[in-house]
Amino acid sequence: MSSPAFFPQDIIIRKRDGGALTKDEIEFFARGVVNGQFADYQATALLMAIFWRGMTPQETAWLTDAMMRSGDVIDLRDLPGAKVDKHSTGGVGDKVSLILAPLAAACGLKVPMMSGRGLGHTGGTLDKLEAIPGFRVMLDVPEFRAILQKVGLAMIGQTPQVVPADRKLYSLRDVTGTVECIPLICASIMSKKLAEGIDSLVLDVKFGKGAFMKKKEDALTLARAMVAVGKAGGKPVWAQLTAMNQPLGRAAGHTTEVIESIECLKGRGPADLMEVTLALTGHMLVLGGVAPDMAAAKKQMAAAIANGSALQKFREMCVAQGGDPRVVDDYSILPTAKKLLEVKAPVGASGFVSEVDALKCGHAIMALGGGRAAVTDKVDHAVGLADLIKIGEPVAPGTRLCTLHINDDARGTRAEALIREAVKFTPTQPPLEPLIQDLIT
Amino acid sequence: MSSPAFFPQDIIIRKRDGGALTKDEIEFFARGVVNGQFADYQATALLMAIFWRGMTPQETAWLTDAMMRSGDVIDLRDLPGAKVDKHSTGGVGDKVSLILAPLAAACGLKVPMMSGRGLGHTGGTLDKLEAIPGFRVMLDVPEFRAILQKVGLAMIGQTPQVVPADRKLYSLRDVTGTVECIPLICASIMSKKLAEGIDSLVLDVKFGKGAFMKKKEDALTLARAMVAVGKAGGKPVWAQLTAMNQPLGRAAGHTTEVIESIECLKGRGPADLMEVTLALTGHMLVLGGVAPDMAAAKKQMAAAIANGSALQKFREMCVAQGGDPRVVDDYSILPTAKKLLEVKAPVGASGFVSEVDALKCGHAIMALGGGRAAVTDKVDHAVGLADLIKIGEPVAPGTRLCTLHINDDARGTRAEALIREAVKFTPTQPPLEPLIQDLIT
């Protein structure tokens, strides 16, 4: 490939004026933010111009590809089996990955999953895994490959060599008001996922109070953009649209979510969490060619849970990644909070739960010390929510709304107040919004 | 004043979403780009958002004021007399300042003029003055004041202590596609002029082929914005709109323009240059209260030229600023080019000049080595254009189109080709566009 000498300002001006950038210009940008040919102060001007003018599907696909190739791209072609991953745009109580990855591996897929940490009100898969004593998430690529080959799944953090352009661009977007931009979000997510060496991908795009995207239309636009980028890169991508107004499942935090995930693998998971997990895992099995259709996928997943093979995969992953596998049978080895505090419906409460505000629940976890306001913050794995009441369930005075796992009374009091704000009642049974609202293929 | 702690990203997001910034936010920005609280990569994102969303007149006035106060503001209140300056948005052959400042001083004004250097196809007043042997433009404020008091005018470069926010912002705008933005241009110009300690200001806003603003509407918008900022700051500002399709006068370069300026002060200037200069100087005299109206101003200016007092002010300025005053009577002490090259109308030429493209003439000066592509380039003061033909003048084969002052044959050939492209003919006398098209007060 030739190396044309571009001036960053020419590229900025073209986008500023509403034009489309060329493949070479976009490549110069993605490389340039890493090697310094595109200065930070020029990158942010371009990011704001992209925020304003948008990007065509072709530009978005080029940007994704260029960002992916800004660092190491893992090649898993020599590993037998279909490599399929899942990515969620994040939410409160979303522990789907911890259930889905072992379940999909038990059904015959290879799941090479690189995840992130929590920030703000949304939790992160890596933080949840680290609640398991000894569990290592920062593995290098050779170890990642070896575990993937042996166990069928591996769940790690992004290595510094993968998609450096995204790390750089994200850090700039975060402080320049250019985060909420569909083509940039799309390229950020897809470049990281495609760098994993996957054959295909299932996306869980959340919308609602507890999600990054508040509006369904925005989630739909993002889902379509990511599916299109997958197509452009020759990788089938399906995107599910999932409502995230109340937390997923009845637990949120780290220890509490690990427990709920293992319960799911034992066949005792809450209905909403299982619905989302089985839909996403099912799509992975179909995309990976392990199941001919969703009905067959559902049978395979039911069998993998019933015969214990999904739980066994979770155990094997723990062993391979240094975590204590006894966690599966003994939750007391997880970090445990000093106190449990039951939040109960007040005198006069009656009728049904009409709302469990996911954002406020996320803030309650932050209040307990289980969240991260800045990337450098440490999280307290022991604290969190369990036994959370769900929309549509009946209430009376004294009905338990949730159990708070707390390490500090003052924090507990703040969290309790947030939970009381989050949960609202209505005299009559409220209509239930469907959880899964669309599938873009 | 309180010092509220702002986050740059909140300010960026408000502007990104089309909101108006507060006085405190704008002040934080102007101070922050200088002291580092507003990082460069955040400043450029905000600049692009301003490019997109614009600024209200109130925001523009606040930005101008905050930029002005980012450094030293010269206080000339103790100097007797009205302090009035002029600023031009720049053009090819625009040597008005060299004539206007001594003329206005001869009529009784104090003219505290801080000017810039040339860049690209437009020349700069400082470069032209430096063609005069010994002339010093980088004076400190005490010397500037002393000369202003003694001579009535001083023409210097901006000191590093004046409006540091503009220097920083301009250097960022220049490389991020955010130059052509009316509120930012307005704040940049006006903050520098108001920091001079003036009582009032006349602006010459150019539009056309050789100007920064190509379209009259844009020039009008900028003119109105600057007049409004002056009003907001309590300083009367008048803005004249001047067409700049062909160069102003018959000379362009440095030595050639100094000669033409002195000729004007001797009463032998070309009609178009004198028209613009007398209009602008006249407005200064009226604004400064030295003349009751334009008719009176014209009489005073005619007298100052006829009795030699304007020329004498030029001579005194040279003495005060280290320049050789003999230049007024002996042009041979200016840097002189090795060769003169007459560009003549070709065989078959007939009719009248319909166009003398100012931009191409500017490029011809660049080709000769008399311009500056980058701020660090050195200019050759000796080269340039003289005897330039004007729109509407008759042509026949052999008619002189201009005289090139050259130091290098190859460069001369390139410049000649550009002049031949610049000058176009028409069989019939073309309609003459008025030079001065509007006055905003």
C-alpha cells in the first residue's frame, strides 16, 4: 500500500464540511492517533466534526477496520471449531457473559471473550470474575489461546497490544463530549471484537433507564451500524435489542452476581436473566453452526444445564485462569460483606411494583463502594444487591424489596434511600414490557 | 470574582448541543487555554463545536473581553488626545496602514497600531516596515508609549504579553479547520485591538478574490459582529466593507509598497488606494472627534498631504523606530531587486482589462520569494510587483501589465506566468464595481 502524506487539517475540513473521508484518510487517522502524526488536538477536532456530520456505513466500516489493525489482531484460524463471541453495551445486573460463555462452550463453541471493567453505574465482567479468589483476567495472547483451545472459553481483559487506537480515541472522547456518537461507538466496539479473531458475533444492545442508550431508536441505529460493519468485514453479526429499565436478574454487584450466575448454570436462574442469556447463547450456537435453528439450540442448552456440562465449563475456566473452582459449590469463599440489610416496603405499600429504576440501583451499588467513578478506583467486590424485587410482583407493608450486602452503615443508609427511590408501586398489575424487542441480522 | 471549578467537557457538551455558554465558562476557557486547565485537545473540540453551533453576540463579546484580559492590556488613558486605530482583514497590495497612520497623526490623532506579519498570499504591515533599513517593529510597551506620545503614532508588532489566549487559540485553529468562523475571527481581531488601549476603531473588512472572506455576506456578518463587540466593550467601532478582487494600488511586495505609500503621502498615490485610505482615515478623524464630519475630515487630510505634515509624521516615525528617514527622499536605500522584468500584453491583446485576480497576484509574490508559506519563513523585501495595470484600463499588444522586481530568473518566470493568468481582457469597457460598498456603524 502506498503511504500518502495527508495533512490532518485537510481531513478535518472535509468532514467539517459534511464530506465523506476516503479509506486512506481514515487509515491515516487511526494510525496517526497512535503514532502521533495526528495530534491529539487535531483528533478531537475531527471527532467533534464526526459527532456533527456523522459517518457513512462505508466510512464506519473503514474506521473499524483501521482501528482494529492499529494493533495486534489475534489469529485463531488454526483452532478447530467456530469462534463466536457476545458483546453487551452494558447495564445494571448484566452478568450474562458469566453464564453464556461456559454454556456456549459446553455446546461446542469456542468463546474467545475480551471484556472490560465497570465504570459509573454499569458493572464490568472483569470485575465480577475477580470476585473469585485467584481469578486472573490479564493473560497474554499465548495463554489466552491455550486456555481457549483446552477449555473452549477464556475470559480476559483487553491486552495493551490490541486496538491501541481505540484506547487513545476513547480517552480523548471521554473528555471532549464526543462519546455519544453512533459511528464512533460502533467502531470502538466492533474493532475490539473483530481483533479477537472471531468468526461471528452476537450483540446485546440495551436501551432504557439503566443503559448507555436511553432511547430504543438510538439502540436500533447502533445495532444496525454494527451489523453492517460485521457484514463489511465478512463476519456475520446479529444484534438483539434488550430493554434495560430494571436490573437484569435479582442481583447486582460482584459476589452477588457471581452467585446468581452459578445458580443459573445450575438451572435455578431468574426468568428474565435466563430469557436474555438463552436467546443470546442460542443465536451464537446458530451463527456458529452448532445448532441448525433456535429450537435445536434451546434443547442443547437445556441439556448442557441439566447434565452439568455448562457448570463444569465454568469450573474448568476457573482452574485454567487461576480461580478457586470450589466457588461453584461453596459461595462462602467469595468476598463476603459484613452485614446484610433488608430493605422492606413501607407501611401503606400495596399493589404491585411498577418500576425498579436500573440507574438508581446502579447508583446504590456506587454508594456501597461497589462501583467505580474513575478508572483508577478500586471496587469492593463484597457489596451489592440481592433478592431484588421485579416489576409486576405484588407488595404489601414489609415485603422485601432487596437485600443489601454492606460493609459500612453510612453507605448502607445511602444505598437504602436510593433503592427506596428506585422502586415504585401501582395499585393494579402493570403491563409488562417485553424484554427482548428486536433482532437485527 | 469567584473561581468556579468547571469541567471543560461540560462546557464542550453544552456548546455541542447548541446551548449558549455563560460569562464564567467563557472566561474559564480563555484563561484555561493559557494556563493549561483547558487542555489543547479539549480546546479544539470546543472550537469545532463553536464552528458548528456559532456564538451569540453576547458570547462573542464575552469571549473577546476574556481573551483581551488573558494578558497585558495597555492603558493609554493618561496620554492626551483621542487614541484611534484601524484594522484591515488583509488583502493583496493593502498598504493603507503606512499612509493612514502618519496622515491621521498629522491631523491630530494618536494612532497606537499593533500589526501582524504576512502569511500566505496576503502581506503584513510589519514586513513592509522592515523593508526600511533599521526599522524596528518589536518594541516593548514603554517605548511604544513614549513614541506614541512624542510622534503621535507608533507601528509595532504584538508583544508576547498581549492576548496570549489569541496566540494559543489561533495556532490551534490553524491546524484544526476552525479558522473560518465569524465569532472566533471577531474575538481574535477585537481582543488584540482593544488591548491596545484605543478609544475607538475603524475596521476595513475586505471581501473578494484576494481577501480572507470571499463573499460579501460573510464580510458583512463579520463587520456587524465586530461593531457589536465594540459597542459591548464601550468602544465605538465603524466597519467599512471594501472589495478586494484586484490588488489595492499598483504595487505589491515590500519595497514596492513602501515606495507607493510614500508617493501617496506626497500626493501622488493611485486613485483606488487613496479612495480607501482617505475614507478610513476620515472615519478615524470623525470617531476621534478631530473632525466634525467627513467633509471637514477630507479638507484636513488634503491639507496634511499638501503641506507635507503627513509625510513629516512618516519621517518622524522612522527616526523614532530606528528606520532610516532618508527613505522618504531616496528610494534607492530600500532593498533593491537585481532585475526588473516587464510583463507585456501578448500579440492579439485588445480591449480592456476585465480582471486582475488579486489571489494570483499574491501567489506571484510568493513565487518571487516575497511571501511566507510558514510563519518561520524569511521574506525577500526587494521582490514584488509595481506598475500593475487596473481593471478598466485599455490594452493593446505590448501594453505593460506590470513590472516584476525579481532576484531569480526561474522565480521570475513562474511569477510572470501567474500574472498572465491573473490579468484578463474583454473587448468592451467593463462595468466598474464600487470599491467601498458599505459602512457599518
